[in-house]
Amino acid sequence: MIRELNKDEELPLELLLSADPSEKLVREYVSRGKCFIMNHNEIIVGTYVLIPTRPETVEIVNVAVNEEYHGQGYGKQLVLHAIETAKREGYKTIEIGTGNSGVVQLALYQKCGFRMTSIDRDFFVRHYDEPIFENGIQVIDMVRLSQDL
């Protein structure tokens, strides 16, 4: 089951930080958007955050699945839920970004209907104090994807 996190509930910070290592950035964008959680047997196994960015445009800024549950389709369920939520709320475009080395994420987002639109060069160098590595590659650029709703 996926539902919006209530304002009085504790933020699944550890899970969010598994997808974005900057607590400052995570707290900042969560405050501007809506955080959704996925429960399985009373355990939070996944989360995502949706924030409005421009008129009629919303962005998924964090998709995280507990490592024990990787490879079981939960990430895809979260992304598809975000798309349906955006449609229901009247948005016309949904966007998402991932690091240049996020091959699993890029494949997932494209399977969910997203298409690459741009590259934000040096995004992770500008916004993070420490280098981030994924799949043995330094994450430097943000690959931006979007889809019309």
C-alpha cells in the first residue's frame, strides 16, 4: 500500500538518505513537497517525494526502496504511483532526474514512460560536499527525464 505521509508522522529519513546523501537537501525538498511511503507487512519498504516545480509540472525528487526489497518491483510501483498521483492532481508534465551512473534507475524510469530530456552537467559536484560513487563511477552529472501526462 502506498500513501502520503501524514504531517505528524516521522519522516523515513534513513530511507530517503539511501537515495540522496544530503540530509539538508532532503529536508529542504520534503518541506516543499509531499512524501509518500509504501508499507509491506507494517514495514516501510519504499518512499518517494513529489514537488511542484513550475506551473503544471511536478518532479519526483527521491525514490528509495529498502535494500532488502530491491529487485522485487517496488521501485516501479512507486514511480507508477507518482505518475498517477500527478495525473490525478492535474499536472501536465512529470520530471525525474538521476545520476549519470544510475543505469538501473535510467532503465526503470524509461520502462515507466520517461524520456531523456537533458543533462545537468556537474550537478552533483555543485550540490554535494563529498563525491558520490555508484557502480564504481563518480556521479557527476544529473540525467533529466520527463513525460507528458
